[in-house]
Amino acid sequence: MINISILGCGALGSVFLKLLIDNGKNISVHGITKNSNNKRLEVNIVDINQIEKKYFITTNLISSIRNTHILIITLKAWKIYPELLKISKIVNQNCIIIMIFNGMVNEKCFLKIKQPLIRGVTNHAAYKENNIIYHVHNGEIIIGGINNLGKKSYFVLDMLSNFLGKVRWHSNIIIPTLEKLCINSVINPLSVKYQCKNKELNKYKKEIFYLCLELDLVIKKTFFHNFGVEYLYKKILNIIKLTGNNKSSMLQDIECNKKTEIQEITGYLLNISKKNNIHIPRHEELYVLVSKELSF
């Protein structure tokens, strides 16, 4: 029996819980929530076929957490390190930890983690409305090792593919991470600016193109990687098409008056641009706009 736990049972985490329960015949699925008194999580999910189903997941059972073989973390970027540090002291040393989040964090903070550590990105799309999770795009997950033990844990790929659908291993996870950063830096803040679902961003293709021009410059001069403006532009438009009915996580946070990941996404781009004397005024404008939307 394989024990899999998920830390971060928001929209994306709940979708993964659903997929694990639906597809896992020989696994034990467990949730970890911030409310330590909550021993059972009730989740209502509408899948991509518009079928609603209710799921009940056992949560916060210490014995299950300690015996977890795979821990999937789907928290906001700014929560990752403190929660990772706490949970790494509870799970066993052989537990494979997979972090799937938007934005960038200082990877030096991961040096203290003794377990195999893997970073992941995904284009699965889901949002929460009236306590119902809507899974609007059944995408793929790309994973790759961060520390040495994580880089040796590629065998987890077959296991995850059986439970979560399309999963790919990337030997240099920074590349898909940067690509996802570019996508998020356009779609998320623009959805806040125009207060819309992803599909409505098709009205602003010219603005998207100019944002891609700035992104291409930053990635080339900072990471010496060439995505190309045309590639980024077409990639972002394709994600908008695939996730058209989705409401970005940043817009969801704004609507719920929650802290966003603007610092870990656009703020990160602005910081590395400044260090390399690169001016990206359109991204800076979006950063200021989203920051002003917050009331705390």
C-alpha cells in the first residue's frame, strides 16, 4: 500500500486528491490542513465533464503523515518554505516531497531538507466558487529533482502517471519552471487588471505580445535561455484557450482578500531585471496594479 499525502487542499490540491482517489487502487490518500482539529475534509468537485461529486478525505492524522511515502505540496509560494521546514521534521527521511506551486522562491532555503525533493509545475486549471471546486482543464504535470536525492527519484514518475494522468520528468526543471513563470506573469495579473476569466484575455493580445517582449529579454539576459518572443506569445495564447473557463489563482485571491503571489511572480521578475539593468515597465505597471488591489 502506497501512502500519499497532500499539503494544501485548495483548488489544485483538491483536484489532485480527487484524481488520486479515483485512480488509485492500492494507495491510501490523506490530506493535511491548517486546522489541526479537522479530521475529515469534505470536498465538492465538478470535473471537466461537468459532473459533480462529493469526496470525503481523512486529514491531519499524525500516524498517516509520518508513514507517508509521497508528500505533494500545493501551497502558495510564500508559504512553501516555512511549511516545508515543519513537515520535513515529521515525515520519514525516505518520503519523496513534491512541491507544485507558481512563482519562484530562493532555492537556498531547500538545502536544509534531507528528504528527496522534487519541484513541479502544472497546467491543470481549477477554481473555487461557493465551496465547489471546478476542474476546468485536465492538464499535465512536469517534475524534476532539486536536491541530489530528488534527482535520483525519477522512478516516482511511473507511479504518479498511474494516479494523476499525464506526468513528465524534466532533467533540468528550471526550464519548465521559467516557462510557467512567464505564463503566470502575463495571465494572472492581467486577469486581475480586467477582472475576468482567462478566455476574455483574448481581447488584449497586443498587450500580451508586449509583455512577452519584456519576458524574452529578461530570460535571455538572466538565464541565457532563448524561448523566443513568438514561442512565449503562442504558448500563452494556447494556455488561455485551454483554460478559458478558469479564473486565475491571483484573481481568486483578490476576490477573497487573500495575499497573492504577485511578489513571487512579477516581483521576482522585477528583482532580477533590476540586478541586470533591464527595464520592464509593463510588468512593473501590473505589479503596482495588483499590489494596490490588496486591502491589507
